[in-house]
Amino acid sequence: MVKSELIEAIAANTSCTVDSIHAEKVVNSILNDMSDALASKERIEIRGFGSYNFSQRTEYVARNPKTGERVEMPAKTTVNFRAGKELKNRVNAAIAKM
């Protein structure tokens, strides 16, 4: 599912319409608020869906596969998503039916 499909799904399941761009405003607002929270290093947890956490990666030395040259990779913070129990169960049930 891409963003435009999410907007259409929300419009179809609510009183919003795609033409009035209410559904698009809702999706953009949610994504902007989540992005702002993550940029502020706040943890996001949506019960039944999942959570976004941070992990710190240490610096390491990699190699350029083309030239074999050593490349120093700096330490960085990454965002990880962990699916919630209900989401895992729903996905596994759907796959089992296939």
C-alpha cells in the first residue's frame, strides 16, 4: 500500500472524500506528527499495530566493493519498527489462508 492508496482507503471507510482532501490532510497530519516525534527521539507506540524504537550503531570500517578501498562509517542512530502482537497474528492468519 502506498500513501495514495491509504488516503483512498480512509476516504472510503469514513465520511471524508478524496475530492475534499480531508482524508489526505488526516494522513499528512499523522505522518508529520510521527516524523516530528521521531526527530525529537520520542518513542512511538500504537497498541495492536507496533512501535518505533531507536538503536545506536557504532562506527565501523567497511569496504567499497568496486575498489576495495576502506571506508570509515560513522556512528549513527537508526529507527526500528517492531510489529505488535495483533498485527503479527493478523498477518500470519492471512498468510496461512493462502
